[in-house]
Amino acid sequence: MAKSGKSIKIRPGQPAVRIYRMGRDVICESGLNRLVTNRLTIKAPPDTLIRIKAAGYPYRYYRGSVKITASGMARALHIVNKTGLEDYVGSVVGSEMDFRNIEALKVQAVIARTYALWHLSVTAGTGYDVSDNTQNQIYKGDLIMKPYCRQVALATRGEIITWSHRLILAAYSSTCGGQTASNQTVWGGKAIPYLKPVKDNGACADSPHYRWTFRISRDSLLGALHHALRGPVRDIAGLDTSQYGRITYVHLEISPEQHRTIKGTLFRKILLDQFGERSLESNWYSLQKENNMYIFHGRGMGHGVGLCQWGARGLALSGWNYRDILRFYYTGVKIEELDHIKGKYLPLAY
């Protein structure tokens, strides 16, 4: 029986080990060797990758170390990878962008680094800094088939985005549809000065999400709303839009005498949860009712706040460099280097 916190070292060429959960313990088996602990740490030598295969997922490769514990979910394991900042950034670049344009990838590298550092304060006490999915940024470990992404991270090493000497919330989404949105329009709260709406003049027009249509039967949509809102819904009575056309509120008819208003973000989340990410791709759409169908005609993909990834690609193809692209989408910001402010307290710009 191993003590809590016991670590093991995996050497190159060693046979694969099997790791699984039994109750609150983590079991690690390799041949006749068996380790039982409640916290397993796997460390790799420098320039060596840890390869992990989870059921139902392809292999992933990680640098640094991996800590495995029993999560709160039955039979599930909680995996945290500890790695260097630039290794993390390189992975996010390739996980978030499937482009080969170097200037566009540099844009993503600076954003990924800035976002990760900004988010450190939000996840304090959770045991990790950022999640590996769209809740924060997509991170798939070391992307061995995309070595150029790590090179891009190193080429922009330490570069971050600041506003008024403060680290910004570097929000971004796939496709703005021609116009980014302010944080206030999408999330509410106080307007953040560097997240103002920006018209990109069709820079993201090559995106497959630039314009889209989603059709759904009346019964399916109203059934999803009924389930999510725990009450009957008869119809969509109307939509409120922001100055630039994004949906802010959705008015629902509960009965001929009763209506209910919900935020546009909640309406979109209900559809995404029920019908997938290719349903209501953004909050910028119009609604058409035809027989027993609801037809949504939309623009863009994602929340639309901050930088547009496909727009960054379009501007890069037009000859813009990555610093100019960043300053275009984030109003009034500067590109600084961490080394120049090392040792100083870096406040956050909300």
C-alpha cells in the first residue's frame, strides 16, 4: 500500500501501465507491480513525452508531469498536467486553430498566453489553472503532428496583451460574422473598454460559419424549452436585439395571457445543450416561422466578443502582422513582454 502522494517515474521504453480507480483509490499496474494510492504523479524526463490513452479518446501526449486523483464522479479519474507556459501555449495554438498561416498562429499564441495568465486568479484553490476544454481554452497536450505550433509559441515567448498596464481578459471566438460584440451586450455587466465592437469588413468571410441556417421542428424546440425551463412553452413571441443585431432577450409565450422573457445567452445554451454546437452557432440571427418549422438565419460562431479567429486569418492573408491584428480587435491595448515586468504585480483589466 503506497502512501498518499506517492510518485513514480516512467522511463522511455517502459511497457505501458494500466491506471484505474477502485473506490477512492487510484490503482497503477505494470506487470506484477501494483501501486495503490489516492494521488498518483507521473513524471517524464526532459524532452520526453507521457502518452495517455483514455477509453473512447485518441492518444494524448504530455510534457512535464501528470497528477491523477479520484474525482467526485463515480469511477472517474481527475487528470492534471503540469507543464511549462510555452508548451501549454503551443498546444492551445494547434488545438484552437487549424490554420497554417504563421501570423494568425502568432495571434493565437499571444492570446492563449494572456488568457491563461489572466485566468490564474479565477481558478485559485481548485488544484489547476485552466481546464482543457471550451470552458477556458482547448488544450490537447503536446501536438506531435503540429511541431510548428510550439515553434510559434517560442517565437512569441513571453508576449502578453495589456490595457493601461493591466493584463486583459483576452476573449475570442471562432467567427464574428463581420462585427464583433461588446462584452456588455453578450454577458452584461460593466463595459470593458478594450472589448468594444469592431467591424472587420468581411475578414472572416472564408469561415464555414460566416453565414448559417438552422431548421428545427416546432415540437422539438418547444419540447427542449419545456424541459430546460421546467414549464410549458407555446411559442417564441419575439426577439430583442442589441445595436448591432445580436439577440439580447427572447420572449416566450407561455399562454395567451402569460409571457416569459429569458436572456439570449440562456436561449442559445438550451439549444446547444439539446441539439449540439451546430444548432444555434451564435447569438446573431433572425427567426422565420414556416408551417411547423422554426428557421434561424445566423452569422458567425461563438460569443463574438474580442478577437475573431477566422478574421485574424483573413487579415494575416492580407499582409497584416500579428501585433497589428491584436491591436485591431482589442481597442487601445499594448503588446508587452513578461520579462520586462517580471517581479512586478500585474493587475487585471476588467
